[in-house]
Amino acid sequence: MKQYERLYPETDIILIEPDHRDPELYLANTFSYAQRHHLAEHAYQQTRMMLRSQKTGLSAKLAKHGISLNHKVLNDPKRFLTAPVPPITELGRAIEKLQDVMSDLGQAISSATYQRSVSW
């Protein structure tokens, strides 16, 4: 990003990235579909929180470019990335079990690959 600042000194650069200290983002099992869903929701809520906390500075920068933040959306506590998960049916339970098995398989493959690379 420093290179962009040097190359384009008259531009406004807004970098939105995850907090590197957020264990929920960096310790998540991305093989698990259910956890990916939770992770996406967490990232969405964290981004909304960051936009709310920096709205004064961001609003000024964005306004210069004809862009505005929708404060109603940012402040809505009932706003979610996706709709709540419907009640689980028999099919839903079967899919959930399959996702767990696939997650376990992915972890086993990763672990075996890691152990093989360490032992070489």
C-alpha cells in the first residue's frame, strides 16, 4: 500500500482488512461449511463495526468522491449477511453430518500431508 501512496499521492486510499488479532478469523476451520458460514457472518459484522467506528473520517473521504455510508444499515442490529438458518430437517441433519465428515477428512488429509512433509 505504501507503493500506491507514492505512485498516486493525490488519491484517497481506503484499506479494509481483517484485524490480525481476531482469533475467530485466523483459527477457523475453513473446511467446515458451517464454520465458513459463521466466519463470513463474523467478518461482515466486524466490517460494519469498523465502518461505524471510523464513520467520521471515512464519510469525509468518501463524500469527496460522491459516495456515502448508509448509517441506517450500519446501525441496524438486526442486519445480517445471510438469513437465519431454518430449522433442521432430516435432510438437513444428513447434510450436516456429511459436512462434518468432509471437514474431518480435510483435516486428516492436511495432518497427514504435514506429517509426511515433516518426516522427510
